[in-house]
Amino acid sequence: VGCTNDETYPSLWDTNAEFGAIFLFDSVEDCCRQNGHNSRCSVVDYCLSTTCAGLYHPTSVDESTCVNDNDHAFGKNPEFLFGSPGDCCEKFYEDKLCLMKTVC
């Protein structure tokens, strides 16, 4: 189970504060932490990008995120590009919370 910003969810989550507090979060980091993801968290971001490279790369040390968009300067360097977000997180972020973003 991961986190997403997909707007397709039951309307009850908006109208009932108890449900909203359980399922809706201000940030993906809050969602991941609340759902017990202390080291790896799968994220599907429906608004981040319209182009997908298919390979995952690190974003920055501060963001602790691996994403499969085309917004990087790594070219085809295999040391920075991975077939899975988990491999990318393991290589660059070790024990930190690493967000694994898959863009559409």
C-alpha cells in the first residue's frame, strides 16, 4: 500500500472529518509516515509530469525521492538510473524514508 494524490476516492472522506483524518493528508511524507512506511513508500503522483522515462533516478539528497520522470541530468548513466524505485532508494538513501514516485 502506498500514497497517491489521485482525486478518485469516496466523498465520505471529504464530508466526514473522522474518515478524512484517517485517509487524507497534507503531504505525501505525512501519508507515508502515518501508514508505517519508515524506509520505503510507494507514491503515485498524478500531477507531477506527463512524460515518463521508465527508469527511476534520485532527485536530491534533501528530497530522498526516486522518480521515473525525464527531469534529470544523468543522461543514460547506469549508476543513476534504475528499473525499480526500490533499487534506486536502496542505492542512494539507505535507511532514510525514501519516496518512490511513479509519474503518469
